[in-house]
Amino acid sequence: MTTAAPNYELLQQEGLETSLLEISMGPHHPSTHGVFRMDVKLDGETVVELRPVFGYLHRNHEKLAENMTYLSSMPFTDRLDYFNSMTNNWAYALAAEKLIEVEVPERAEYLRVIMAELTRLVNHVTLVGFFVNDLGALGTPLMYAFREREKILDLFEQASGARMMCNYFRFGGLRNDVPEGWLDRTRELVDRFPAFLDEYEQLLCENEIILSRTQGVGNLSRELAVNAGITGPMLRASGVNYDLRKVDAYGIYDRFKFRVPYTDGDTGDCYDRFMIRMLEMRESVAILKQALADIPEGDIIGKVSKVFKPKPAEAYGRIEGPKGELGFYLIADGTTKPYRYRVRPPSLINLTVLRDMCLGGKIADACIILGSIDIVLGEVDR
Amino acid sequence: MSILGGGIFKGMAVTLRNFVGSYFSKERFITTNEYSWRPESELPQSIGDYPKEEGEQLSDTTTVNHYSRNFPMLLHDTGEPMDTIRCVACQICERECPPQCIYIEKSTEKKENADGKPQFYPAKFDIDVSVCMSCQICVEVCPFDAIVMNSQFELSTPDRFGGLLVRRDDLLKSNDYYHKIHPQEAATRDERMAADKAAKEAKKKAAAEKAKAAAEAKAAAAEAANESKEDTE
Amino acid sequence: MSLELIKDILLATVPLLVIFPSLFAFTTWMERKALARIQNRIGPNKIGIPCTRIGLFGLGQPAADGIKMIFKEDIVPRGADKLFHLLAPILALIPAMLILCFLPLEFPWGKFMSGQVQAFLLDSAVIFFFAISGLATLAIFMAGWASRNKYSLLGGMRAVAQMVSYEIPLVLSAVVVVMMAGSLNAKEIADVQTGFNWFVLTPWGLAAFIVFFVAALAETNRSPFDLPEAESEIIAGYFTEYSGFKFALFFLGEYIAMFAISGLAVTLFLGAGDGPFLAVAPWLSVVWFIAKIFGLIAVMIWLRGTLPRLRVDQLMAFAWKFLLPLSIFNILLAGMSHHVTVAYPGTTAQVVTWTVSLVGMYVMAKGLDKISRSTAKPREYLYAE
Amino acid sequence: MSELFHESLLNEFPEALWDEAAGAVILPGANALAIAEWLLASGWDYCSNVTGVDYLEAEVKEKITNDAGETETVTRTEPGRIDVVYHLYSMANKTGPLIIKQRTGREGATVKSLTPVWRSCDLQEREVYDLFGVDFKGHPDQRRILMWDEFEGHPMRRDYIEPFDYEWEPTAHTEILEKHQRGKVIV
């Protein structure tokens, strides 16, 4: 919906005094998903200028990590994107494993995939809930989403000891094996999950209000998406078939049969971003089923000392996080601490195109576009 | 061709199903682990009612008795806590703690530990609750299995400065308690410790035997040399 | 003023002032409970009788909320227009309470009264109803303007646009009933429908009822038309800057308006106090009336638990491009079916009018939907192996 | 693939340097933008990661073979520098990474902004500007991003010292932190 802005100069020549309404949305606003701020200029209800403001949650995570050993910054990666601590751990472990060259045991690789896909379910299911909340539903889908999330978080807690700040991955494997019966409980959850997804889709996917609110809103072209470094479901919604689980096949993802949903790139609007996530959950369930069927017995962690000194080198490890490509760039200088530690935050980089998508839309559109980008401020501001 | 507003009716059917279903099936509710330390009839009414004693935890009512972690505790073996403390104040955990919440002062003189070996012990061992982030790094780096995670979470206190700094004597918990709250983890840990000890002893034994053998060989060689010397003479 | 008159006035108005605010308290409890159940929660369940552990399903919750509201600090922004900031919630409540007086509620103590049994027996009640309900718009805009808050202002502007627009389909769908009943008097409209001759059971009545109900949702700012208070966009809209008792008044006004407009829908379409066993116990008519109001409110709550909200332009398009033509078309249909059934009495004509009306309405609605709404439909997606 | 690719880049632009240890191509300051445009045109459509690395002035001991054929250890001073690192991937060809670096001195650090070529550098270059103090010539909107506008200094530089009036909330933790700061504990 693009509305032509009136000619202000002409209006002022006619002696009418007009001005735009400037609103500072955030840092405390119900739908900015944290302490994010958008300086918005409105012409009536139409957004004519939007400027994102970051940094309210900045804690210089990178500097912290450069002042402690490799292992000690593992718990801090949990706090980047606090919804997906497991995948954050994995990305960091992947980068560090490139520096120290350690073999990850088979069982640990399977458990890593299981944890990462469960995390993807957690993220997508709550994101859809929050997104529909931004659309104005009274939190009903969100509560259903949280119910499923709670079940998965219970599994995380049983395995790692904590619900959100799991801190479960280690260089060369995982911290501990899962307790007895955990795999059966996970199988049970995975078997039940499609039924929940059916109900969720029935509630949301054909709702006329959701369709008309989201279709044609926040269009993102394929060219801009690639050039602006958009990754994850948002990129695939713009019509690019690029999933690091397929491209890099890190871990053991090449052993599983799964499909990557993407669009033909004609629209790339909020509805596509919403639907791609719904469809990805089904694929995650498929991966989980295969991984849970094939998981072998065995060791859980390779032979790595807790404090190690890698040779001077550079490593960039990246994974397909639920929000996009999460990368860790490490420079070792031969000491126990990384010389440079850098996080490539998907949430921040996906915000590059926020302004482009919001201009010309209504203020209500700006909220749902932000919701469909899927940001977590812990990761945006680091 | 779908009817007008069909999607809305579908959604309303889902909410109606949940509305009715919530009266009949408990599965629809958000389920969380039960953290109840007491039966529901005895819910805490005031601050003093909160269980502080270790024995009051009903470990069988929590589903998270394997790896749940909230705050570190210091382990001691059976016996007087300070006589059997495992910590030797090596300060590795202090160095590795990511938020730097551990404070250790090493004792000046050695004292016998559970194995009867004279060792240093922590004269001071403080952990700050307000800073600790329950990450369990200290547990992993400890070479003596002296620090593990406790799942007790009622650590709130009205005293912001003194109360939040947990002292050594409050941190000390017996290995039996550890077995009670984290049976699986404790069993593997004990197993590994025993294996390590056995390996160490075997190594010691082997070294002793080797030394003995070497000494014998040396003696034999010396004898042989003597003999050959005698021969030459 | 005679003593008799004062007694009549008190008997006619005090029950309204007692019953509806207490129903309001019950409705807030019901809404919270129902929404909780829809979301698979339990809802308020702790507060019952004070100083005991008796929960009473949380029925004490509204009382506790009320006490909290009264004792909460009343914050007025420094830049606000203090007078209008104070007046707005009062003005929001008054028209809603006034409208209640027109409802043809027949309280059993009517026989103790010398004159009329209704608080306000007016020949042009329906017109008066719409005239007064228009005042609520003013109150909301007053709140938005006086708060000196940009979110409030946006909410106020949205409210004006929305409520003015939706009044038109609301009135036009009521016109059908006035046409058929031949009266603007609420009591007479109710009397026409006695014996299950409810207008909703006619083809044109059904269509008009649906249009009326949708427009009523928008008039009372209920989901999915709750744009003036859209939480995810403009915080709380026009009452962003209200707290304490003023907020409670807004809240009360909103719910009373819900009762009022549901009451009007019941009067116009659902046969007012008509129902079974009236011959045995005439006082049941009040019970039926209020039960029907609660039925409509339950649907409102159900919708609120399910639907997201529309966008501003879609909202206006829905009013002007969909509901308005539909209600005008419905007037034509109503006239047609009236003349057909009068000219050809019998079941055949009934069946024919029903079919023609329903098919006509459906085709009309479908066509309008295609014009007014974008071609939003579910899509197909590609998969990469 | 990327290993082969840096050779074609070096053939096309001989002035670019290949850093074997880091596996990165160091772009010459003068025509970094031209090289970036050439890279974009030859398929490196996705710039994943942009970051800065600060190297302080350091004394490097290295073994060299002198004219007499003997090995001797020479100490030389390496000047401080800041590298701006770009990780490039190709979404079209699904290859990568190709790492390119822009190098600049620590004082008055200035490099060419590659935002006109890859939009994804936009916020990340702002971040490098904010935290490392590297001036990006040609950046469309170069402002502080994470720190507030009035903030002085660049916290990710390795010689950054916290201001003494840093906001401080006393806790029981203070004595531990003091101990750490006295250097009693080597972190």
C-alpha cells in the first residue's frame, strides 16, 4: 500500500501549516520486541520516514569474550539470542573447533542436530505467536505457542540443566549425555508436534484478516535481499534457495533428507515470511524424526582440554540459525584467549532493510514488518 | 470456492475447541516442571516459610533431578565438612569464572584431607549470588571434583550486601546430598573419580615396579660389571 | 413534583444504575475467564471471599480490581488539558448509561409504578438512540486530544473516523426493522416480535442482524475493530495517559456501551424479552433479555480471542465499500420480500423469498468482497531438496 | 573454489596482496571500491560479515637468513594497524568464503566504504566505525550505532581504558572485582 505523499510546499504556499507527526516508537513499546526504537515520521497514518535506533542493550559482548578463555565465553553466547541458546552455542563451538581441530563423536553430532532443530521449533513457533500478536490478536496463538515451547524447554532443562541459558555445547562435543529416557520423551514430543502444527495452521493460515493484513506488506525483492545480506527464513521468503544446512552441510546435516521451503520471489512480503517459518517447522520435525531414529550410542565429547592454546589462525564458523546466518569469527594468537572474537548477528543485519520495507506503509504495517523480521535485541545490540 | 469468511470460522472453531477442551483435558494447559518443595496445601505464606534446609527438598516431585543447576556448592566426603573438604584452593575456578564471582583465599598451612594427605584448603571461599550466572564453568574446570551445582533456588535474602555473598561454610554440602539431588551425574562422577584414582594408583604401582625393576637391573648390571671386571682381572 | 413521580423515577432508573454496573463487573470476570480458557489458561481463580482461602472461581476479582483502580494514583500529564482530560471519561460514560433507558426492559416492579414501566418511553427511541451514541465519539476524541500524547491523538483520530463511518451501516441495517415494524418506538418493535416472530428469523432480518452486529463491534471498539486502542501499534490509544479511576470510568463506559448496543440488537432483531414460559412467569422477560445480551457479548469475547485486528484503510474500506452497499441492498431485499409475502401468502412464496434473498446477499457480498479487498489468498510454496 | 578464486583476483589486480597466514586478500587502499565492484560482478553477491581487528604496535622477533647464510633472530617493530575484514560468499554459486581485508593505520584510520557495493555492510561498517573508530569514506550514513552519540573513544580498540567515572553500583561483588583489578588473579 503506497500512498503518494501530499506536496507540502504547495500546501504551505496556500497558507496552510502542515507538519509531520514525529513519533519515537520505543524503546518501551509493546511491539518492538525489546528495547528497540524506531523514530517514525507519520503523515496521518502513513510512514514517510523511519530511522532505527540501536544500542540500548549493548554490553560489548565481543570485548568481554576477548578478555576470557575460549570456554568461559561459551555461557555468554547463550545471552546473544536468548531464545536460541543452543544454536548460538553450536555456532561458537563450530568456529572454535576449526581452530583446534578436534573430532566430534557421532552421538554428539546427532544430539547437536536434535538440539538445533528443537531450538528452531522453539524460535519459529514463538515467532509466529508474537507476529500474530503484533497483528493484534489477543495472544491466543502466542499462548498455544508458549505451551509447545514450554514442553521443549523442559527437554532442554532435563538435558542441560537450564531452560534458556543452556550452555550445553562444548568444543568437541557436548557437556554431558542426555539423561535416561530423554530420547523417548523427545520422540513423543516430536510425534505430537505435527498435530499441534495442524491446529495452528487451521487457526492462522487461512484467516482472511491475517491474509489481507500481511499480503503485499513489506515487500522485499530478491536482489535487495541478497545484496543487503538478509539470511534465514526472510531470505528464502524473498525467493532465494539458500540454506546453510544444505550449502555448508555443517555437522551431519548431509545425512538427513529434508526440504527447504522458499518462494518464487514474486512477493517476498510478510505473509511469505510467516508461511516459510510455518513450513520450516514441518521440515524440522522431519529432521528430528530421522535423527532420533538413527542416533547411536557412544562418547559425547572428544578429547579436548578445558583450557587450550590454539595456534595463531583465523576461523569463521557459521550455521543456519533460526533467525539467519549466525557466524563467529575468531582470531587466535597462541594464548588461551581469542585475540579477536566477532559475532555476525543475523538479527542486526536483517534490520538493514527495515526502512526500505516500511516506507509508504501504515504505522500498523511497520509493527508487523518488524515482527516478521524476527529480531532479538540481545543479539542486535550484543 | 471457500465461503466468505471461511478462514475466520475455521479459526473460531479452533478457539472453541480449545475453550471446551481446556475443561476436559489437562494436556492443553501450559505444563511446567513442578518446582514445588512442599505440597500445595503448605504453600509458603511469608518469608520464613521458605524451605532453607537441604532435607526439605522433595527431589521426587521435580522432574529435573538430573542436571538442574542453580548455584555452586562445595563438596566434602563423609565426615566433618572441613576435615574432608575436597577443595585445595587451587583457584582455577576463580580464574575461569566468566562473571568473576568467586573469591578464594588459600590457607597458609596444610591440613590432612579425606585421603589423609596434607593439602591446602580454602580459608575463604565466597560466591556472589547476585553475579553468578549458573553457567557451571567452575564445575567443569575443577580438577578435584570439589565444586558442583546445587539445584536449590531459594536464595533470596533481605540483606543485599552480606546476604548475597555466600560463604564457604554455607557452600559446603556432603557428597550424599549431591547423590540425592543429581543421582545420575553423581554416580558417573564418582565412577570416574574412582577410575582416575585406580589409574593413578596403578600408575604409581607401575612406576614403583618400574623403579624397582630398574634398580634390580642396575644392581644386576653392576654385579655383571663386577663379574666381568673380576673376569678381566 | 409529586412523591409518586419521584418514586416512579427512582424505580425506573435505579435498577438500571445497579444492575448494569454489576453486570459489568460480572462481564469483566466472564471475559477474563473465557479468554483464559480459550488460551488454555485457568484465569482469575484466587480472589473470592477476603481473609479466607475460598476462591469462588475468582469471582471476587472485579471487586479487587475496582478497589485497586480507586486507590491508584491519578496521573495527569503536565502538558495535558486538565479540564477535558477529566471530562472525557465522564462524557464517555453518560451516553452509554442514557441509552440503557431506552431498552424495553420490563422489570417486574413495573406494576408498582403509576405510569410507564420504562425509564424513557419515547416514540422516536431508535433515532434518539443513535443520536446519543454518537456522543461517545466526542468523548474519545476529547480524551485523545486532551492527553497531549501522540499515541492518544492517533487513537482519537482513528476512533472518530471509525465510529462515524460505522454508524451509517449500523443505522441503515436498523432501518429495515423500522420499515417492517412501522414504528420507531422500542416497545412497539418489541411487541411486534412476540411469539417468536423475531426479525432475525426472516431473510432480510438475518442479513441486517449480521451487518448490525459487525458494525456494533466497530462502534464499541471491540476486536477485530479495536483500532483506537490498538495495543501493538499505539500502546493503548486514547486512554494511554489515563490511570486510576478515570481509566476505570472509560472501562465502565466501554462495557456499558457494549450492553447498550447489544440491548438494541436484541430489541431490534432478537425479539427483546420474548422467550418461552412467559405466560407462566412474565418476569422472565427481563431474564431472557439479559441472557440474550450475554449471548451476544459471549460472541464478542469469542471473536476477541480469535481474531487479529484490521488495518486503518482496510477498516474504512470495509465500512464504506462492503457494509454500506450491503445494507442498502438489504433494504431493497426487505421491501421486495415484504411485498411478495403480502401479495402471495403461503409457503412457496416464503421459500422463494428466502432463497432469492440469501443467494442475492451472498452474490452481492462476494462481489463486494472482490472489489473492496485485495486478492489475498493462501499461496503455494516451492521446496528445494 | 575460493582458493582458486583469490588467484584470479590477484591476476586481475596485481596490487592486491595475498596474506597466506590469514587466508585473506589485502586490498590496496586506492581502488578498493573498484575491486569490490569487480568482485560483485563476478559472483560474490553476498557479504556476510564485516568487522575490524585492532593490532597494537608490537615487537616481532623473526628469524632471517643473513648474507652469510646464518640464521639470526632480529627484533623489529611492527606498526599498529587496523584491519577491516569482509567475508564474501556467493549465493548464486554457493561458494565461499573469500576473505578480503582493508588495512589502515591506527591513527586517523580511514578506509573505503564498501556499502555502495554490498548493502549488508551498512550497519556493520557503522559498528566498526563506532567501536574501532575507522572512518569509512563514502558511507551513506555514518553515525554511532551501539554507543550513544556523546560517547568518547572507541571501546573495541585494544588500548581503550574505561573512564574513571564509569557508572558503578556497589555490590558485595566489589571486593572480588577489586582483587581482580589489583592483578592478584591473572585472568
